[in-house]
Amino acid sequence: MSSLPSPPGPRALADLLAPHLATARALRRQVHAHPELSHEEHATTAAVAALVRAAGYTVRLLPGTGLTADIGPGAPVVALRADLDALPLPETTGLPYASTRPSAAHACGHDVHTAVVLGAGLVLADLHRAGRLPHGVRLVFQAAEEVMPGGALDALRAGVLDGVQAIYSLHCDPTLDAGTVGLKAGPITSASDHVTVRLFGTGGHTSRPHLAGDLVFALGQVVTQLPAVLTRRVDPRSGVNLTWGMVSAGEAANAVPSEGVASGTLRCMETEAWQHAGELVEGVVADLVRPYAVRAEVTLQRGVPPVDNDVHATAVLETAARAELGDLAVLPTRQSLGGEDFAWYLHHVRGAMVRLGTRTPGGPTYDLHRGDYAPDEAALGPGIRVLAATAASRRAPLDDLRLATA
């Protein structure tokens, strides 16, 4: 270990960041103004590729969209991951660089994730040129995080983890102030599936529901009783939660419809309970609608398991964050019911995700997946420094703790 370059100190990283912060901010605004949906991130991929290639990285375009970029001595043993895609909803922030596309917006902060990993990459390139990067680094800019089961699986099939021993990432957190980060070892997100239940009947007159099969009443039973039954059939400590996002049936007040649908998300904090809950859904729905003379069709779109932060990788992140931002800026955080396909990478190598505070101190909290989500750009610098310091750490590879690739 004595032959390895000395890692940079906090002041060194702050100085290295200074000339690159404007580039990261400009990329963020460019991507924000021109959001691209899952598997359509062509312009975003091209913009990122041009910047990292100019910084000296070896770039490999992934099938469809997305890319990897390698730099440093030896194998790219440490990876930093960002996601590129936007959400299919309109933006309502009123920002001067707001989305120019009426039906797409970066309402989950992936523009911030992309800018932070790009900024960290530019800092790491400077360290490499100065002979101060102790090992190879790979930047992974992944497509399609917002669709299930996630673009991470496509990236894995394309070999983005070949030679990688540890991977790190971040996610915007609008409940934390800009300049702070949240850390937790172990599960930090939850498993998430899409559930769609379609009911079919003969239809008829509301004066004779016994002849038509009361489809709306049956759909109401599914909407209210399925979540309740799951909480009684799955260990309550697992945090199983089914929440409906769309319910639709019928067009007239005096007609029993022949078709109805309910769609929602099934979330769970534990992988084993997640698998069990998914196996129960179809049978429970069939039991619920049987008395009402309607037929049920259940579609369960398997999503992502929980992001399970490795203890040692989380410690590397925490050390870097405390060195760069100070002890008071590193906060404990709790497991959320949100889903993140970064989880798939952690089934192959060790790693961890940190939450990046994006709320303006003293300002309102705008939640993710809302059209008015507007992260404070003051979060960019702290995020870049934490990821750059993590990737440059001698401890980051976790080579003595590596998992066998599944």
C-alpha cells in the first residue's frame, strides 16, 4: 500500500472542483431543459460522452443509450453510477431552464445525479493526470432507471461491472438541506412492483346488478381489501404496502360496466417478504371477486429489490463525507419505501448509495416525482466532492471483501 499515491485532502478536492463546477452546472441545466424518457436518452448520452472523452476517459457506448467511461491505473476497480432518464410528467417549476418538453421532466433529480457523477469524474481525471489516483475508476451513466425492472439489468448484461470491485451512487433527497448527506448501512430503499388488476363482467343496468355482476362493487372490494389482506398474510415487520395510483371503471351512472381496472405499486422493505407478497396477489384477488360473478386478470410486473448498502462501503462513503463536508453535514437516514434499480448492482459487487440533500435551507420541501421539484444547485458541489473522495479512497475497492459475481 505504501507505493500507492496519497489520497487528496478536502482542500485539494475543493480546489480541483472549482474549475469544473460550472461545467457540471451547465450540463445539469442542459439535461434538465431537454429531458429524455427511459431508453430515449440519446442526446443526454452524447452530451455526457463528449465531456468525459475530452477529459481523457475511454468511453464505451452501451446498447441503446447510456455509457461507461474508464480512467486511471490498472483495472477500473471502483465505479460511480448515475441514471439519465426523466419522468413522463409536465414540469411546473417556472425555472428559466425548465423542461422544453411538455410531457417530460427531471422530477426525480436524475439530471443532478448525472451532473454530480460527471463533476466527480472531471475531478478524478485531474487526480489521475497528477499521479494521485490510486486505482482505476469507471463512471456508469445508466439508462431507464424509471421503468421496471430497471435499466440496471441491461447495463449489467452489457458488462458494466466487469473488473469492478465496488460501486457507489447517490440519490437526491428533498427532505435534507443542500450541503448535507444522509447515510444508512443495510437496506435504504424498498422492493417495488407494479400491480394491475382487470375485472371483466357482462355489464348491464344498475337497477339489476344481480344479473350483470356488480363489477364496480367487486373492484371496490379489490381496492380496499387486497392491501388489507396482504398486511395479514405477510410479516408486518417487513413493511408491506400496496397503494393504488389509478382506478377506473364505467362511464354512465346508470350502467354497470363490463370492464374495470386498478393499478398500483406493491412495496416491501425485505426481499423475502417481497417475494412472498407477490406470490399471494393473484390468489387473494380471485377469492375477493368470486362472489360477484366477475372474472379477474392480474398482472404483476416484478420491479426491484431493496438497495442494501454494504456496511464497509457505507463506512467508506461516511469517511469521505465527513472529511469533505464536516461531521454536522453527515446525517443518519431511514429506509424509504421508494424503489431504485441500483439494487441490482449490489447483487454482484459490494457498494452503497448516499442520499444527497437538495432542499434550500429554510425553504419548502418539494417531493420527488412532482412537477414542481426544484433541487437547490448548491447541492452539486458537496455531491461531487463526496463521490470523488470516495472513488479516490484507497479503501474504496473493498478488494478483500469482494462478492462472487452472480
